[in-house]
Amino acid sequence: MDKSGKNKILKCDFMKKSKMLIAIGLFENTIIFLLNHFINLPDFVVGLGYGIGTGLELVGLYFIKHNNPVMPNWKRKLYKKFNRLSNE
């Protein structure tokens, strides 16, 4: 496979991950909104939920705009650490 084909595959895979971040952010904001509507949640929990959801959306939008599939080492290590913990 030539180099351009490999970059195309990486770009496609990266776009899927970016769209997934946006979808998770929207889902989290929706869940927090519905929970706050039916159950009176503390303001700190609501703000934290909205902040995390909005942060995920913004990160997803940033990665779609800049198309940079290279993840820094510290993020890669953090991702592997959380992935290892979730598999235990």
C-alpha cells in the first residue's frame, strides 16, 4: 500500500473517532439535562456534566478541523492506562 492510501485510512479512522467524541458529548449533555429536569441535581454535578460534555464536543470539533491523527505521548500513555484499568 502506498503512503497516500495509508494516510487516507488513518484520516478516515480518525474522523470516526472525532465524530464519536462529538456524539458522546451530546449524549452526556442530554442525559444531564434530562436528569436535572426530573431529579433535582446539585449545581456542581450539573455544571461538571455540562462541562465534560461540552469539552468532548469541542475536542471532537477541533480534531475534525485540524486533521491531526498524531496523538502526543502523554495522551497515548493516559489512554492506555485507562484502557488497562477498564479491562480488569
